[in-house]
Amino acid sequence: MRLLLLNGSPRGTAGNTAILLKHFTEGFLANNNNSAETGYLKRAIDHRKLAEKFTGASAVIIAFPLYADSMPGIVKDFIETLGRVRGKGPSPKIGFIVQSGFPEAVHSRYVEKYLEKLARRLDAPYLGTVIRGGVEGIQAMPPFMTRRLFMAFRSLGRHFGVTKEFHPIIVKKLAAKERLSMVKKAVFRACQSIGLTNMYWNMMLKKNGAFERRFDRPYQP
Amino acid sequence: MNIVILNGNPDPNARELERYIDALTAELAAKGHEVNAHTLRDMNIRSCTGCWSCWVKTPGMCAQHDDMPVVYTSVMAADLVLFASPIIMGFVSALLKRANERFIPLIHPYLVIDRGECHHLKRYTRYPELGLILHKGADADDEDIKITSDIYARIALNFKTTLRFSIQTSQPIQEALHAIAAA
Ligand SMILES: Cc1cc2nc3c(=O)[nH]c(=O)nc-3n(C[C@H](O)[C@H](O)[C@H](O)COP(=O)(O)O)c2cc1C
């Protein structure tokens, strides 16, 4: 199978989406009959060309970071381009990967409804939406913390390469908890009381000499 | 009330939403409200690049140089912000969405648990209430309106406020005025 992967991160090749897609693609290409091409939605000037590729493809996966509870503006821009260039008739099979900063899957469930409807709007067979939270920070984590996540994306890709579907058990495992459990909330509060939940941001604030200004309100009326 | 309207209609020739906003603005002004309408398509609004400067380099300020500071100043002084957009491909315009995600400097990076979920800490003590004005058009249905309104209720939660109403340009201006008075 020939697969078109569209990366909808405003950070393009430097983002977390790119890392997850890299592992997915590696798994997918384990089947020698498969080939994959990746396009980046970061720049609006590339959208027309990519929309034409979309129309000609047999299967497409659009992956993006959750941005203000939905798709980044550039992804919406691309969807609008699709609406303009698309002729009548069926579209390729389409699936989505949404990854977010907050750990719970619930944050991405609302845009998932949109994506499912989008597939119907495009007359495209819907392959589903893979949701993964807690992804901001993976680039600062040591390998032992991300190993299982990357392995899960590789198996997701490998299964996709054989069955042309997202494996439901892997999808469920990746989405993990819909909401924080009582235990997680207690752990969060304990970490919060000793300043652990803000460690990542404090580290960067200090590195930039901005720690003292972290509560600034430049637009206070 | 100080009311700000962010007009996310990308097409100056699509008049229905423009007429609705103009009529609403006139009625609100006649009632003594201060109304500031920003037509986003006439402004330079760049996409968020995800650089986090606004959280870790220049807290509260975006690194990009465009017209967003006008929006920030106006939004933070408002009691109510109305997001207005036609439904395009089932959602608000890319133009409005682009402006919405640039609101991230207005909140704080620190995490808190709010209503049992992870969210961010407030940066300011007070945030405006939100309302949605949607123009349905030929290509949209009630499901699109529901999906969009539900997402904006979530956006409001992350913007430390509440989506008070979602109205459509097919509804009489009076209904919009009632919704605004109740907000
Ligand atoms: C402007 C902006 C808005 C964001 N909004 C959300 C959000 O609503 N919910 C969430 O869980 N994460 C949100 N995030 C976090 C991103 O989804 C997360 O950092 C993601 O891993 C970035 O992926 P990328 O590096 O591929 O762009 C937001 C990030 C940015 C920059």
C-alpha cells in the first residue's frame, strides 16, 4: 500500500508529531510492499500541491498537535483548501493522529467528533482517530521514559501496514486514561506541593533568565 | 459592558455575517455598550509557531511582530468577547482559529487541576466571558454547529472562562441581544 502522511504541526520536522510519525512509518515500512510519503502542512503555500496529492492517494493519515482544543489553524487552512480543490466523488481512506500536551484523552475527544464528520463530508472511508496525551516534553525525556510510547507507535504502523487499519487494542492503549483517576489526582497534588509539576517550565524559565518575570501581565488593563 | 467582536469572516464579499455584526454593533452601541469590532482579515495575524517564548522567554508576550497586541489589549479589557465566523468545512474559519491559538500568552504555563482535568493556571485575575456568532451557510448543518460550539466551550475552559452562548445569523438580532444581556 502507498500511504500519504500529512504532518500538521506548526513546528514541522522539529516537532513531536514528526517523532511519533517517524516511529509509525518505520513500523509501516516493515512490510516491503508498502511505501510512504510525508508532507508538511506548516506552510500554506504547499497546501494546493498537497491537496492534489491527497485527492490522488489511496490512504491518507493527517497527524497534528491539539492546539486550543482543536486542529492548528494551518490544518484548518489545509482542510479549506481540500474543500476548494476536491472534485465530486470519493476521497482516499482517511485516518487521524491527534497528540496533546495534557495527559488525558478527553481533551481530544471533541476534535475527534469533528474529524469523523470531516471524513463523511469528504466522502472518505474513515479509518479512525488515534489519540495520545502527555506528549509535550518527550524531547526532554530520557529514552527509558519514551521507549514504550515509540514502540506502541511502531506496532501501530506495522499493523496498519498489514491490515490497513489502526489496531483497536493499540489505539485504546495509546489513549490510556480518558480522565485523571483519583490516584493520579492525588499524585499530581503531591507533586504540585513540592513543585514537581512545574519543573519543566521552571527549568526553561531559569535557563532564559525569565523566572522572576514568570507572572508578568503585560496586557493588564 | 465593554464588548469585543472578533470577526473571522475571511471573505469580504460574503455579506450576511458582516450585516449581522454591523446591525448587532449598532444595537449594542444604542444601548450604551462600548463595542470594538476587529475584522481579522484586514489585520496581520500570523500562525502560532509553537516556540513557547510567551511562556519561558518573555512571559505573557508573543515573540511575533504583527497585529495581535491590538487584540490582546482589547480582549483583556473586555467584559465579553464575541467570536464571529462562517462555518467553513464544518468549523470556524482558519482565520479565526489562527487568532484563537495566539491567546496562549494570556494564560500561564503552570498546570492546575480544574473540574477534575489538567488545565493551565490563570495569568490574569479576570477573563472576559465568551460568545459565538456563527453563520451556517449552505454547506453546514446543525451537527456542525454543535461540534463547533462544543469545541468552543472547551476553548473557553482553557481560557479560564465560560462560553455563554452560541447563536446563528439566522436568529433575530433580538435573540442575540437577549443572550448578551444574560451573559
Ligand atoms: C498554541 C498552542 C495551543 C495548544 N493547545 C493545547 C490544548 O488545547 N490542549 C493540549 O492538551 N495541548 C495543547 N498544546 C500542546 C501541544 O499539543 C503539544 O505541545 C504537542 O506535543 C506539540 O506537538 P508538535 O511539537 O508536533 O507541534 C498547545 C500548544 C500550543 C503551542
